[in-house]
Amino acid sequence: MFLKNCWYVAAWDYELIDGKMLARTLLNENVLLYRGDSGEVIALNNRCPHRGALLSDGRREGDDVRCMYHGIKYNKDGRCLQIPGQDMIPPKLRVRKYPIVESARLIWIWMGDPARADRTLIPEYAPLHDPKWRGLPAYLHYDANYLLIVDNLSDFSHLAFVHTNTLGGSEEYAYVTKPVVVEKQERGFRVDRWHMNSEAPPFHKKVIRDKDARVDRRNHVTMLIPGIFYMETTFTPAGQGAEKGNLENAREYRNCQYMTPETDRTTHFFWVYLNNFEGTDTTISASLLDSLIEGFLEDKAIIERQQKTLEEDPNFQMLGILADAPLAHFRRVLDKLIQAEQEPPAGTVPAAAGAAKQTSLA
Amino acid sequence: MFLKNCWYVAAWDYELIDGKMLARTLLNENVLLYRGDSGEVIALNNRCPHRGALLSDGRREGDDVRCMYHGIKYNKDGRCLQIPGQDMIPPKLRVRKYPIVESARLIWIWMGDPARADRTLIPEYAPLHDPKWRGLPAYLHYDANYLLIVDNLSDFSHLAFVHTNTLGGSEEYAYVTKPVVVEKQERGFRVDRWHMNSEAPPFHKKVIRDKDARVDRRNHVTMLIPGIFYMETTFTPAGQGAEKGNLENAREYRNCQYMTPETDRTTHFFWVYLNNFEGTDTTISASLLDSLIEGFLEDKAIIERQQKTLEEDPNFQMLGILADAPLAHFRRVLDKLIQAEQEPPAGTVPAAAGAAKQTSLA
Amino acid sequence: MFLKNCWYVAAWDYELIDGKMLARTLLNENVLLYRGDSGEVIALNNRCPHRGALLSDGRREGDDVRCMYHGIKYNKDGRCLQIPGQDMIPPKLRVRKYPIVESARLIWIWMGDPARADRTLIPEYAPLHDPKWRGLPAYLHYDANYLLIVDNLSDFSHLAFVHTNTLGGSEEYAYVTKPVVVEKQERGFRVDRWHMNSEAPPFHKKVIRDKDARVDRRNHVTMLIPGIFYMETTFTPAGQGAEKGNLENAREYRNCQYMTPETDRTTHFFWVYLNNFEGTDTTISASLLDSLIEGFLEDKAIIERQQKTLEEDPNFQMLGILADAPLAHFRRVLDKLIQAEQEPPAGTVPAAAGAAKQTSLA
């Protein structure tokens, strides 16, 4: 059960170059994504309603698409334009269209009721729109439910054990630091965590000169519904008072991660790790990309094994520790939103039912 | 749910050479096929009733077969002949035998009530028995329900889009031609479709001299229960009056295809494409075999993806267009026959129940 | 449904060298096995109760183990010793521990109620403790329920057909020999079978000088709950009166096999084939190991196909012959024990329920 009425990242813009017809399963639905000749990004249900052939195996014609089984053609709104050998077009023969917004190289999709697709609901992030922040966008596929990745990002003590030699730096991170602020929000949470007078972690050492200098490290996390993670990381010379606002000679990063359910047990993971100090080439970004992939693969091994464990024994109940407060809050908030979506207030037209109707039609 | 009381193609005769013990699943049942020393083709349930070992892993002894787990031996009727170390043979220890008819290199099997296995019910096709028609028999395996292949063959507008560069020739086929006759029959349908003054399609061009000559093309299709397809194809010089019966200098083909369910989601596909103009060598047949395989693989990609789509969303309802009238008729006829088989008229001994009893015994 | 309150072989001791953290599924439960610095073999449920990460991916610290996701540490009894960043340890955060006994290089595990784990219930076998009996321990994995292997070992007529050219020697074994004693026991059965004046089977010929000498062959089988097989095999010069106790110049073997369910459809198969005549090198044992593997792979092919056949048609009922009396008895005894375990006498605390409670906690 997924939250439908919200924006998810469906793709990076670079996945739609050269007329590519991208077939991508999102929230268990098979979606066709392509950029029409007009430049608009179009998302349609990927199934021809006639015999179920994939439209992504079809032919793009301008902004339209033609199924290449029996030649039936649909426009960018999913309306049928042509049935070869038949003049009358039945109105039921149409494909579901999904609202799309393109912003800062991200293709956002709305899988719920189209009438509620308000683009101001996109959780925009300023650094993505600011040219001084630079990074290389990337994608990973997880064989795990997206919430297990959200969980992972909600407790940074795992940096100490999973990422000792990559993103973390030492087990000390778990023993001597704690979140100083855990703020529960209406659609997510915020966590602030400092590691004073510490050694720089490996990924950071790779892109700085003075690798031995002690640093005050700050990770400032924001997690938002449905699975959007922003983190500001700052390394400041140790002891100069970063915690009081002195950011002289700081090195800063901005981490953006988007978890979009593919199916109940798999996830699309979009991310970009930004820095503001590399200048005009991409040397720093390339190093950070490699480091982050190295770290994410460490997470991925654990998280995918967790998924298997949960599937092997559906009765297994995870036991919370204090550090799980943020993730527990996030799951509670999400459950409430999903429940509200499934059971709309009496007297209203149920949005979810309307969406479901469209699905079965498409 | 399959129609049981009818003939299906189980194999080509060439699959049973050199004493081969062929294990083949048909209508979800594991069947052993072999040619005994007497020359008779024998079909038995492939499971030893003792511990379930495969008889196809056993040893053929004349017309008999011995399970090579504990050495139990059965004759061609499935009767137990020997239990090593035991004198008394319990009558329940027997293997189900299936009626077989060999005709025109095809091995036909009857999976229903043996008492109703009447060989005159085999939908024979004269060209298969006429030495002037020549072709190379072949087999393909589909990861798709057999009815999706029947559907495919029921609407020839797909030639235009799926087979443009192989069997079809151009998209024009879908835009300018329509079936001229659609005849619904008690156990299938017949469709007649002409494409006047057209370019010859690629597969035909490969085996004729004057590749540029315009032709009047006729495809005359017959589809029969449970999934048997015969098609007469004629290419006549354009404009000479083929539609009025003038077949001078015509090139003719006879297409025979047999779809036999392996399981609910897989199919055995037997076929041979006949011509009457190659003389004594097999050059023409070999070219046509290659062309047809090329074309069938185009279908197979689409049909197997359809199967996946239907499995991914069992609620998906396909929406018919006018061209689907023949396939809709076929499915209605088949459904009625299956239903009649499941619910026999009151007062009679149910045939299906009798068959089921035999199955559980075997 | 497995019998829980009994000892199963979990591993050979050589599988736990060099601090190896062995993850092994036993009776559908994922178990971590390791030898602590103290020398004790420890078995814990392999799932960290916090987020379900595998403890086998963790780090052994002396006799303790630390989960390397968030660093939580457990002792050899499954008690939590440390949660990094948290002082209070909730008592519910503990891992299930399984009783272990190490004996004659075998690691025995008790998967049921720990309070009932009595080490005198282990079905010990004297030759394993006697240095004059020598052999090379080995392991095979079966894609089949363990009872199908028990079945296989319960009727030796299969030697004639499955192992004609390896362990059996000829089909004669099935035709001319029968069990002389079949003794049903409270927790298993015993079978005695002689093959007088016979050719030596291939595996035995490989390790003796006079390969043409006729022998009187005796196989004396004991099968015990839950799936433990011991067999004494004797080859005596033909006609000298072995059946009356004259074992002069006999060659003897002792066969030990342990079938432990991994899942409902897979099995761990531990075995060692002992001889008492090789002296100080392992030449004979190495030859016997190869021969036995060769023979077991013949069984494995049949047994794994049986498993598939049973899964393909859950309604298939196997039909017994006279030789199935021992295996039928074994299954009856086992079923009764399992039933008794599931439905304890009124007025007592149900052991199985207690075990289940512990499982869900772990």
C-alpha cells in the first residue's frame, strides 16, 4: 500500500534523451515515459488497452505513441487517435495519463488523483537550483522495500559500523555522538548530529589537501514524505566554533536522495551529492560519486538481506531502540496519510476510487 | 481449464527417433511418449505410481517401460507387469495410458475420456497427405498461454506492424485491406482477406525471380478448436482476376500451425509451411523455414510480454475492437465446450469425472 | 511440520574452523553457528531482533557477536550486552540460543524446548568413537524434503537399478534377495539383507585385491528418528558361513548418514563411510568417498526429481508396495511424535508454544 497523492521522482532527465521510450514500474504500475517532439515529458500507462502490448515497444510519433501490435495510436493525453481498419473509435479505448513536472533535472510524477496534482507540493530543494552547487546525478536499483532505505537513513549510528572505511570514518561516531536535535514534523523529521574534533572520514579525505587536520563534523538531515532525504554536511576546522556559526574554511556538501517504490519489494533510488568548492571541472564530483556508490553498496547488501529476512518470516516483529524514534515517527505519519487516502471523509467523492477506476480503464 | 475431449498435437514423428523417451508436459500433465519396438507410438503418464519417479528416466524394454528407481515394469497399456521382490501385483498399481493417432508425421493425443477418443474427430488437412506439397516441420516453445497465439493469428492487421519487414511487407496491409469474409463456425472461424495490386512481402520475394512484379495477395484462414490454424496463401499477378478464380502463374502456400497447451502459461507450437513449387530439393522450404522463424520470433516477443502483463495484473480487462470479432467468437465457442465438458447433462455418467479418477489412479 | 524436540546434526566440526561464522537454515530457522574463543560451539538465531540484519554478517568478539548494522552486541546466551548510544538495554532485545552438543566431530543441535534438551537422547554410534574405524566426513545438499532421502535408504532394492554400476553391482540384487529381518522399533526400524555368493559391487572392488572372488554380502540397516541412518556392511568369502557368524577374512564398513531438514523442500545431508582396514593413510577412505559421492549423486537426481513431481501435483498419492513397510512405519512413528509435540497432554504447559514464543521474540 503506497501513498498515491504525492509527488515521486520518476526519472532523471538524462534518462529520456534521444527519444528514448522508458518503461518503468512505479508503485507497481508499468509507466511509459518519453519526451515528445514538443519538449514536454509525457507519462502514460504502458499497457495498450486493446490487447495489453507494451506501448514502450511501440513507436513515438511526435508527442503521440503508436502501439506496434495492431497499430493503434494514442496522443499525449492517452486519447486514441487511430485504429487501423476501423473508423469509429470507442471512447473507452484510452490510456491513463500521469501528471509530470520537470524541475532541476528531476522528472516528478503524480500517481494518484490527477485533479489533486499541485506542483507547489513538490519538496523543492534550493541547492539543486543554485549553480554554485555541483554534482553528478546517479541511480541505483534496490531489491528492497523503499522504507528499509528510509530507515537506514534515519539512524546515522550505522555510519560507524557499515561505513567505517568509506563514509563513516570510525566506530567512534556511534559511541561518542548522539543526535542533538530530533524534530518531528508533520510530513517527516529533522535530525542534527555533531562529531566534534574528529578525524575526517575517508570519502572527504580524498578531496581535501590536509588529510590529517581534525574537524568538527555536522550532519543535518531532513526526511520528507514519501521518501525524500536532504542532508547538509559541514566539515569545519576543529574547535573554531562551528556550532556557534563560525563556518570559516568549512567544506560543505548537500546530499539529495529520492526513494521511489518500484514494487512492494523493490525501489528506484535517485541521488546526487553536491559540493560548492570544485570550480569548473568535475574532478571533485567524480570522486564523491565513486565514494558514495562505494558506501551505498555497503548499505544495499544489508538492506537487501533485511528484505529477504522479512520475506522469509512475515511474523518477525522488529524491536525498536531509542535511535529508532525518527523512523518510527516517519512510519506513523506515512501510515496515517495512506489511511486517510483510503478512507476519505464521508460525503466526499473518494479520490482513490476515482483513480482506481481510471487504472482499470487504462 | 482446458478442453480435454479433443485431439491435440503432442509431437512430430521425428521427435521419437532412435528409441527416444520423450517427456512432455501437455495440458499440465507430464506425459511420456515413445515408439515401441512394434512401431506403435505409446503415451503414458510419466509418473511411476509407486514413488513418483519419472518413467522417462526409465528403460524402454520392447513396447514396455521399466522405472529405474525400484525396477517396476509397465506395459504399453500402463498395466504393471513386474515388481522386483514381490509376486502379487496390486491392480491399483497402473499408469494412465493416453490414446494416440499418428497421421501425416503428426502424433495426435487425446487427453480426455479414452472412451470418446474417435480418430475421425482429428481435423485432417489434405495438403499434409499430398506429396506435391512440401515443407520442413518445426517446433517453437512459447512462454505464453496458447490462446494468446490463437488471438495473434486471428487478426492479420498485425502483419502490417509486427512483420513489416518479414511476413507482412508494409503498413499499408492494415490501412487498405479488410477481411472480406468472416465466417463464424461451430468449432472455429474462417477469414478471407485480399491485398490487391501490392508489393510482394519479403519472405515471398526471397523465393521468386521477378521481385518487383505487383501481386494480388490472398490469405484464407481457418481456425479450429482447440487451437489449429490452416491458411491458404496465394500470390497472383496483379489484376488478372484472381478474385474471380484465375490462378494462372499463381504461387501458393499452405500454412499449418498447432498450438498445444503445455501449462496454463506455456505452449507447444508445431508448424509446417508448405509450398507446391520447389520440385525435388528443399531449397525453397529451407528459405521459407528461415523466414517463418524470423516472423514467429517477432510474434513471440510480443505474445510472451502480453503473458507477463496479464500475470502482473490479473484484473486487466482487454478491450475489443472490430477486428477482434473472430477471436471473441473462438473464445466463446471454446468456453462453451469446456463448460459442457465440466457439467455433463443430468442422468449421464460424467466423462470428465471418469477421466479425473483415472488421473488420480495414475 | 518438523519434530522439534530431538537432536539434529547441524554441522561437521570442520565447518567451524578459523572463526567461521556459519549461517545455516535448519528446520526453516536461520541459525548462526560459531566456535567462540573459549572453544565452545555456540548457536544463536541468526537475526538481530533490532532490524533483522544477519548476525552472521556481524563480528565475533570472543564468545560474543556484534551486529554490524548498528553495532548491537550479544553474548553467547543471546543476551544483549551493548547498544551504542543507549545506556538502558531493554530485556526483550535478546536472541534465541539453541542447545549444542559436540560429539565425534558432529555438532548436534536441539531446535525445540531448551529445557528438554537431554544429551543422552543423542543416538550415538560406537564406531564413530573408535579409532580403528576411519573415514572422511562429507556433506551434500539436496533440493528435496529429507523424508524422500529416508525413503530411499529404507528400500535397498533401489541399489539394483539406481546404483547398478557403482554401489549396487547388478540388477540381481533386487531379483534374488529380500530383507530377512524387518524389525519395527519405537523410534525407527532395522532391516537385514543378505546377498549370498554374489559378485563384489564396483565400489568394493576398487579397494580390494581379488576382485573376482565371490562374496556373501550383508547390509544391516538401522534407521532412527528424526532421520539418522547407520549401516553395517560385511563382505565375507562366499560359502564360509558368514550367516552363522564366521567372519574370517571379512571386509567391513560402517555407514553413518544424517538427514537434517533445511526447509520443507531442502535437506542437509551429512555422512561418513567408515572402514577398519586401511591402516594409517587415507587411500581407502579417499576411494570410498569418491565412490559414495558417485552413488549419492545417482540418488540425488532421482530424489530431487521426485520432489518436483510432488510439488507439481500436490494431489498425487504414492502407492505402496511390500518393500515400503519400513518407510511406512517410519513415517507413522514420526507423525505420531510430531502430533504429540503439537498437542501436549491436558494440564501441562505446552512445550511447542513456549518454543514458538521464544522464536517470535528472537
